[in-house]
Amino acid sequence: MLFVCKLDDLEPGEAIKVDSVKPPIAVIRGESGEVYAIDDTCSHAEASFCDGFVEGDTVECPLHMSVFCLKTGEPENPPATKGVGTHIVSIRDGDIYIEVQR
């Protein structure tokens, strides 16, 4: 398990990049408050999801507006057609941890 940050430091709608692993991972708090971890790079144009727009439990790529489900990593609209990896998130004592799934 890899420590990311305190839960209170990640507001709903915000993201933080974990670049201590390759490829980097975006840890994103959806508008519902749930925390997700997905590969940070869009499968279509290699943009960072940390620069994207979070709505509900999705994130929109900042370059071409493909929307990805934070739960599954799958795109919901073109131009992206390929999903991105997801990772296990745990919250313990107010801390966010991820388990990298490769």
C-alpha cells in the first residue's frame, strides 16, 4: 500500500498525481466524496487527468473532452475508445492509500 495524502487534504472534485510510480496515477475524489485511483494518462491523447474536470464520479480529459468513469476506467464517449487502469483505494485513520494494480 502506498500512502497518498490525508483525506481532508483532497476535496471533492480535486485530484492529486502520484508520480512515484510509473506510469503515474491520478487519485481523484468524486463529487460524492468517494476516492478513486486511475492511471493518470488519457488513453487517447496522453493528457493528465489531474488537469481534467471532475463531474459526479467521472473525469473529463482536458484535451479532447472524453469522459472516463472513475470506477471502471472506461471511456463514456469518443474520441477515446480504450479504458485506463484502475487501482484499489483504502482509507485508514483519515489517510488515503492506494494499491497499484498492474
